[in-house]
Amino acid sequence: MSEKILVVEDDVNIAELLRLYLEREGMHVTVAHDGEAGVAAFEREGPDLMLLDIMLPRLDGWGVLRQIRAKSSVPVIMVTAKGETFDKVTGLEMGADDYIVKPFDVKEVAARIRAVLRRYNGEKPENRKRLVFDKLIIDMESFVLTVDGKRVDIPPKEMELLYHLALSPNRVYTRNQLLDEVWGFDYFGDSRTVDVHIKRLREKLENVSEEWALKTVWGVGYKFELRDQEEK
């Protein structure tokens, strides 16, 4: 079954170029040319992934992403002519899964789409596990995070990062190790991506339990610390 991709791009020529190339790659592509049409197309088509431009008429990319994330964790790749770090970090903090800066190579776009979809679709079923800690359940079989008895909506890569850290409590991972092991060798981003995702995880998990915490090891990286193992 071909992947369903929604392209939200106001430049007709760029949108058509993406549509032609991605369809040649075997994907089913729907195009919207403004933000409001993009939200409507998302609800109508139920895509597997959205390519979302930031500078859009009627509703900009930030507004579209905010509406999508309020109801869905479907992967979103932001497309922007702005290369500033602020825009990249803002998109990631709002729940984007990746970003592409114009001008881009359509081959790179296709590669990014496939990489994000591989990560979103998760690990092989036999490798998924359910990790249980005080007031925390990380269930990779159902892809559900439960914090203090409540289900928490969480983007796929945040879940995968938390699971990866919690799978080896008290082990310190460098940012590059996490990029390699969670995002994969084909990820095109940089180490700031890890920092952004850790920040978002902390917002969900901070002060939930005294028995564990996401810890920064300055100058090295991050770990999921089980305090009872180290302090008792």
C-alpha cells in the first residue's frame, strides 16, 4: 500500500514538482495551497505524513501544525525558506518531526519522508516492550505513555527517545549516540534535535516521581536515572 502524503505548499510550481516526484516514487499525494485548505485536507484524507510549508496564506504553518497536533501524532515535516535556528527549533518544539530548508533536492525530500515514516511505524513487533516505573508506563506495544495514571499524548520520536533511555536506566548516552540509535543513520538533523526532544519530555514528566528523572550529564549527554539504584 502506497504512503499517503499531504503537501501543503502555496508555491504551485514547487507543489507540482513534489507531487510528480513523490508519485513517481510510489506515494499517493494530495496538495493544498493554503493553511486552512491544508487542515481540511488532513481531516478529509487522513495522510500518513504531511509536508508543511511555514509561509502560507490564510493560516501559516505554525497555525496548521498547532491544529494538527491537537488531534493527531501523524508525522509532519516542516518546509521553510528560512534557515534560521529559531525556526527549526520552534517547529520541533511545537511537534514537527523534521524540517527541510528551501531550496531543496526532491530526492532528499523523498529520503526524509521514508526515514520519518520508518521511525513513526516503530520497531518490529517482537522487539517492542512495556516498561513500568513509579507512576510511569512506557508501552511500546500499544504506543501509549501513561503518566501518574493518565494517558499522555506524545509524538512518536519523543516516545522512542524516552523508551530508549529508560530501557537502560542510568546509562549515559551522548547526543550523537541518541541520534544514531533513535533517529537512525539516515537522519539529516543535528544534535540540537535531541535537546529539543528532551526539553519536551521533561515538560511532560517533571516532578512526577522521586524515584526516576531525565538527567543531563553536563558535557556528555543524557540518562534516565533511577534514583533508588544510585541513592539507596
